Amino acid sequence: MNTRERLVEAAEQVIREFGITGATTRRIARQAGCSEALLYKHFPGKESLFMAVVLERMPAMRPALARLRLRQGEGDVSANFTEFALAALEFYTGVATIASGMMADPSLMAGFKAMLAGLGSGPHMPILAVAEILRAERELGRLDPGLDPDAAASLLLGACFHRANLSYFVDLPDADEDWAAAIVGTLFRR
């Protein structure tokens, strides 16, 4: 494992143990067995290191979007989007601790927001991608012609985000698979 990978793994461990506010560069470097200076040779700041944890160590949204794109025009639309909704739910559940910790730290959040803007990235990107896929499915005649792809994408991912957050506070009564199928069935009714 190279130094960068060790740092990302150490950051994930420190975040899990101490939370985002306790995830200091000193603790992360110590956990990785290196100096803080070496940490900054690989990452310009905590924001980029935390982004690496989200992108590399958490359940990934990108592969789920890629699978959804590949299945565009093929298979059962509801099954495809139900599978995607489950992956989105897993992603949002996994990143909740990092996201909530960043939102609680105004300077860290400002740096993270600036970094995302510079990369042309952010939490809105999956919504745009899902809307594009929905638009294509609608044009292929596989969804209701009156479906608003932008609204449907926002509703689908918003529901996944909401359920992920609820799961930290209450035991949810229905299985994730049943919930995802019900959400997709309601959104994409023909």
C-alpha cells in the first residue's frame, strides 16, 4: 500500500473513531505512520483528503450510475432504478458521518464547497445524471411521456438521502429493498 492509500485509510479510521471534528491532520498522520508534512505533500488540505475518503473508501455512486447508463433502454426500467436506489441509499448512509461533520464546521465546509466548485463536482451531479438517464428512457417510450426527469431525479435521490438520514435515528419498519421498489414504483408509474 502506498503512502497516499495509507493516508486515506488512516483518515477513514480516524473519522470513524473521533468524528470529523476530531480528525486532525496530526491524528491522521500518526495513524498512517507518517508526518503531517508528508500528508500535505499528497493532499493540499483536509477537504481533499476527506473527499478522497468519500470517493475511494465509501460505497460508490459512480459505478451505480455507470450500471444504470449501461442498462438504458434494456431490461426492466423499475428493476434498474430500484437497484440504483439501493446503491444510492448505501452511498448516502456511508457518507452521512463525514457530510454532517463537515456541515458542522463552517471553515471546513467553505473549503470543501470551494474545492467542489473548482472540480465542477458536488452532490447535485448524481441528480443531473439520473435526470439525463430518465430523459433518455422517456424518449425511448419506456416511461410516461409526462414524466419530468429533473423532478423525478430529485425526488428519487432526495428520498434515498432522507431514508439514509432517518436510519441513524430510528429503526425503519420496512426492508430497504421493499422501500426502494415502492419509491421507484410510485415515481415511474405508467
